[in-house]
Amino acid sequence: MAEVEIERPRSGVALLRLNRPEARNALNTAVRTLLAEHMRALAADETVRAIVVTGDDKAFAAGADLREMAEAMPVDLLLRQTHVVWAAIADCPKPIVAAVNGYALGGGCELAMHADIIVAGEGARFGQPEIRVGIMPGAGGTQRLLRAVGKFKAMKMLLTGEPVKAREAEAMGLVSEVVPDTQVLERALALAETIAAMPPLAVRQIKEVMRLGADAPLDAALALERKAFQLLFASRDQKEGMAAFLDKRKPAYEGR
Ligand code: CO8
């Protein structure tokens, strides 16, 4: 079986499942490369409107593969070009929902933070334990965590390496929703299915404006929002959505 499996469980929804249970889904080169290849293919596939990423019941992903990293030298890391692989996920224009059970640690927490929505099971644990093995996050963990939860919660996690439980992660803004462990994937798929039924251009514009606007000056970000808002009035789906509302019928979106 492949180390990353791809399924199409619902209309418009693709599911990527990490499949290295013997290593708590540690992200080795093979997994990261497969993940990136799948992401690029799904981004280009017009029939895919939302993507769910998950692991198994014990781990979403326990981080970078420490066996692969233990003896690495800086040049090895440089040549691995991991940022190119992560960019395939970061740049995906379609919404990504992370369905997290068990451990999301190190690169696993960073992978979850690449998503747009995080659904966690009650038993999930989020952490950046890199400091405990002599390193620090290297796939956006410091910056994405800072932006998600603020300096003081982030620093505590980064400097102690201590994981937080799902409810605490939710309270600090690192998780969108906590559900019983057995319902995580179902809930993530249901959210993805809801998003997949939305007008795709509006979905895409929301993600783009959120992503680009987050680190832009407020005036520029607001201008970006206005332009995207105005642009959507050029879409047939805007005319259809509003006409359907006024006609009291269900809209039929085309993605144009
Ligand atoms: N890398 C390699 N193997 C791992 C990893 C890992 N990160 N995590 C677990 N495994 C392996 C264990 O070695 C063990 O293998 P074996 O059975 O052959 O001994 C197997 O998975 C099961 O692990 P445990 O017996 O430890 O299982 P537990 O359920 O008792 O504990 C934990 C699970 C808590 C997840 C524990 O395994 C653990 O602490 N793992 C390490 C977590 C960690 O430190 N992660 C950070 C890694 S560094 C990092 O992510 C840097 C990211 C920077 C850039 C990103 C690039 C991808």
C-alpha cells in the first residue's frame, strides 16, 4: 500500500490519508514527495473542490522522520529542498481540511497548520517538540503557530516542547472544532462536502484573500478584498446565487 493513499469519498472531495502507522506517520521524504505530488494533481483537477488530509487513529503525523534526520548535515537538508515540497501544500488554491486524531507533532503540527480548517478528536495532541531533539521547527511552525495563537501560547509550546490537548488547542485558536475521536473524519468530510457545493470561484477568492491579506498591511489587504469582491460580480455563479435566492430555489453553480 502507498505511504499516502488517495480516495474520492464524496462528490468534489479528495481524501489524502497518511499511511505509515509503524512510524506514527512520520513524514519521511517519500511521504512528503507523495503528498506534494497529490496536492499538485488535486489543485489541477477541476472535479476536486476540497481536500481532506488525515492520518490514523494513533497519529495524524509525529513529525519529520527522525531516522532520516539524525545524521543529516546542513547541505543534506539544503539539497532535500523540502520547502518546495511544502509549497505544494501551502500554495494549494483549494480549501484543505485537516482531520486530526492522535499526535500532530513537529512537522505533523506544521502539516495541520498548512490546512484551512482543523477538525480534531478529543484525544488529539498538538505540539512542536523539536527543541527536545536539539532543533526547532523548520516548516513554518514558529510563524504559523505565532499567527494562529499569539506570542505567549506559541512560545510556551515552542520552548518547552510540551504538547497541548485538543480542547486547549481549540481554546487558543489552533483548532476549528473538536469532536469525539470516532467522528473526526466524518465531520471533516462533511465540512469538505459543504465547501465543495459552494460556488468555486468565491471559495477560491476567499482562500486567496485570507492567505495574501494575512501578512499585508491592513489597507492593502482591504483593497485586495474589495477587488476580489468586485471580481466575483463578473461570475455567472454570482448571478445564479442571487437569482436563486430571490426565486426561492436551490442554486446550480458552474464554477464560472
Ligand atoms: N520519526 C521517526 N520515527 C518515529 C517518529 C518520528 N518523528 N515518531 C515515532 N516514530 C516511530 C518510533 O521510532 C517507533 O518505531 P519502532 O517501533 O521501530 O521503535 C514507532 O514510531 C512508534 O513510536 P513510539 O513507540 O514512540 O509510540 P508512542 O505511541 O509511545 O509515542 C510519539 C508516540 C509521542 C509520537 C513518540 O513516538 C514521539 O515522541 N515521536 C517523536 C515526535 C517528535 O519529536 N517529532 C518532531 C520531529 S522533528 C520535526 O518534525 C522537525 C520538522 C522540521 C521540518 C519538517 C520537515 C518534514
